Amino acid sequence: MTIRQMQQIADLRRQGSATTKERRILLEVHKNKLAEQIERLQEHYKVINEKIEIYRQWELENPQLEVAVEQ
């Protein structure tokens, strides 16, 4: 949620209970965007784990190529 959107919700809150529906809608839109981001991140996480597993297998099959890695 952008700062502008947070300010918009705060402004609506100051206006009182008459803006409850509008605030809820804004939060629902934000929630849906977060769900999409989480889904994309989960897909990226899965791909990274698959790549790590490929590298582990490759290392097991090629122990002579072990290289030190700085962390």
C-alpha cells in the first residue's frame, strides 16, 4: 500500500463511520494485490529451490569441481 493510499484511508477514517464501506473496499483491493504478490513470490521461491536442488545434484556428480563460495 502506498503512502498516498494510507493517507486516503486515514482521511476517510477521520470522516467517520459514513466512510466504512469505502475503507473496506480500499483494504480489499490492497489485500487482493498482496495475494497476487505472494503468489508470484511463491512461484519464484519454488523455482529457486528447484535450481538449488539441480546444483546440489550436479555437485554430487562432480565433486572434483568444488569451489569455495563467500557468503
